[in-house]
Amino acid sequence: MRTALWKALWLVWLAVALAGCASSLPVQDLPPSYAVRPDLDSEIGRYVRDHQPEDSAGLSGFTLVQTGTDALAARLAMIDRAERSLDLQYYIYRGDVTGGLIAERLLSAADRGVRVRLLLDDIGSGLRDFDVATLNHHPNIEVKLFNPVTLRGKVLKYFSKIGEFGRINYRMHNKLMAVDSQMFITGGRNIGDEYFSLSVMDFQDIDILGMGRITREVMRSFDDYWNANEAVPVESLFRRPGKQAVVKLRKQLKALRQRHNGGTYLQAVADSPFTRALHDDRIVWHWGEAEWLTDPPTKADPGHETNQVPILARKLVRHARDSERELLLMSAYFIPGSRGEVFLIDLVEHGVDVRVLTNSLATTDVLAVHSGYASYRRPLLRGGVRLWELRRQATQQERTSTFLGESQASLHAKAFVFDREKVFVGSVNLDPRSIVLNTEAGVLVHQPALAESVAELFRHWTSEDFSFELVLDDNDQLRWQIDGQSWDSEPEASRFRRGAAWFLGWLPIEGQL
């Protein structure tokens, strides 16, 4: 018994030591891959040309995608219309219903000759290594994992995470899908049921669909990540599956789709205007100047000079500082830090109306983040910043999850509006992890009508049906209020959540949140 114990301890030590030795990714000597040249005579190319106004040279077109069913419909339609290329970059890709639907469409696109490049964050992705390798087996599909752990397998991965923590603590949080180098969708949504209104947890989110000049910057960004040393081909990480594995995966994906065919959810997806986006004119496009804002992939390299440099965040701060009247912030996770707190209060002192929507303790999916945010509420309110927190039953008000019955809302959007002249939609939260540890990306659009649409969505989500407004009473105590009612402690949250958040607030972990 004692010998077996020593052997087990020795194996644990050896695994951690091996992981520690592999804490720096080896330099890859691989030929680069680049975005395909846009084909202006393709279906999407003709659509972009036909919908571009005559006076829009150098401009880009955008439309918001708000509901979960529209978001899935847009992605499926993009995949189905692809003729030359599909490029996907995601932090999370789950092997659930929506993940399966997208995977089946990707295989179909690859079957008809479309080149598919799929870049997934290794820690965030919910797919099994075997399934990833099976997708990669298709001659027209290439899959890479960003900043992967060295040791694979269910057990060894945990040892690798311990030994390589200094490297793998940096993650790729980007979300992007681009088709034929001419149209793309980005925003807060990963690939998984909870992002598309098909889960008990219903994330309230925003995507933006774009086309036109900005797509060149988007594709350059994707190529930078794809060719980065942090993006490792899966065939160099685990064994290649046999042909039968591909056949089995196709059967599983087909069976999954057939189980849901005819159901109310897929019918709602089929009825979405985004399903027929290229065949009718129900989609309204807003044209304006735009910038693709992104961190470089080397932000995740502990040995690179850009490691922990908040390049994207600094650009957003400059736009916020230029605001003269109003700044609207929607962030699933909101931990401003002492410098952010001072910055927002200073804006208020200079006449800017600063408003923030984030999750309540009842709706957050990460209790530790709420514990880090809680201590900033009182000083922000004292400084004139207005705060709202999403209510748990917000989805029942919207009835976006009638496919599953009762569900719990959670804010997942990351969108900022500057003076209702400019709007940013992307992957970045206002917390230390997004700003310092993760790579992030998104699009900034100079377009008043589009900014007004996001501002209207902010007003909608901060109405009393959806959110609590936080105020300070005469004794400087926090209160949550809606419709003449008020609470003096976290509303709708269980005792366990309150206790856990209080305990986590004592831990020195804010820099990791």
C-alpha cells in the first residue's frame, strides 16, 4: 500500500515537473496561412456590392444581432453561403446542441471545398481533444489551439495546468466568425447553448454583423493570431483519429440535428430574418467609419514585451476620455479598479453622464467577480456614476427562452456607447482579466444611428422590468430599487450566494478576475 502511494506521488511530481519544463511553447517552423482574396462575384460579394451606398467609399456596413435565435441563424446562414473560406476564432466552443449544429454545417462547407480555419482557446474550449482531432481530420478543415497545455488527457491536463500556470493564465477571449473574407460577426457570444437562448442560463448578449472596408482589418487580425507561435496545430498535440472516427462524428451530428428538427427552437431560427439575409432586404445596414480594435496574440506570451500590455483597453480609454456628454457601459463583469474608479468619477466631474449596467449577485455566473466589483459600488455612486444590475427574471420579461420554459438571465454583453456618436461591440469586459491577462477584440463604429440603437437597448435593459438601480440612502447605505420598492441587501440572491461572495471578497484575487 505504501509503495503504491509513493509511486502515485512520484508520478504526480514527474507530471508537474514535465509541465514546468514545457512552460514556454517551442518555436514553430510552419508555413504561414493567410485569408483568401475576396471574390466580388461570389454570392456574398454581390450582396455586399449591391447594399453598399454610392457615397460609401472607405466605409463599412453594420447591423446588430440581439436575440439568441437571430445570433445562431446569422452564423448558420454565413456558413451555408460560404464559397471559399470560413475563419472562426472562439474562446469557448461547447459540444452541445448549437455547437453540434455549427460543426455539422462546417463539415458540409468543407465537403463542398470551403477552406475552414478554426482557432480555439485550449482552456476555454469545451470540446474533447478527440472531437477536435476528428474535425481536423477533414482535408479542408484545420484546427489550432491557442496557448495549449503541454500534457493532454483528462488527468494529465490538471498537472499541466499547475506546472504551466505562469503561461496558461493568459487566454484568448476573442470571438469572431468571418466568411469569404467579406463578412463577419463578432461580439460577446461564444459557441454554446447558453449563448443562443437554448439553456436554463440565458445570456443576454449583443453581436454585430459587419461588411465592407473593415473586413480587411478583421482578416489581418485573424491571420496574426492564426500564424502566431501561440496557435498550435492539433496534430502536434495528440494522435490523428482514423477514418471511422469521422464517420461516427457525422452520424452523431446528424442524429442530434434530427432530434431537434421540427421543434420550436429550430423553427424560430428558420424564421429569423438572418436566415434569409442574403435573399431579402429586411436587414437594415448602417454605414460609417470603423476601426477593428484588438490586442496582439503576443499579449499571451510571458516572454514578449507586449505581455500584459492593455493595448485595446488603452484605445477604449481614449475614446471614453473624449466623451463630452454621455458614456454608457454594458459589461458582464465590472471591476474598475482604483484607477478606473477615479477615471469614471473624473468624467462625471467634467459633465459626462456615466451609466453602467452589469450583473447582480443573483445573475452573475462568476461569484468571485461580483465580490471584486461590490466594493466599488459605494464610491462610484458617491462620485455621481449611475449603476444598474440585471434582475434574475429578465428573460421571463422578454420571453426569449420559451423553448425551455423558466430560465435565468445573466448579462454577457460587452458594449460601450460614446456620446451616441460611436459604439464599441466586442469581447472585452471591464475587469482586470480582460484588460491585462486575456487577448480581446471588437469593432468601434462611428455611426450615430447604430450608437442610438445600442443606447436604446441600454435603456431597455435598465428599465425596471429588467434591472435594479442602485442608490445611496441618507445613511450612505446601498439600496436596490424598482417601481417604488427597495432592498437593503442583494435582492433575489440566496443566502449561500451572499455568504460565498462575502468570503471571496476577502481573498487577494482581484488581479485574476
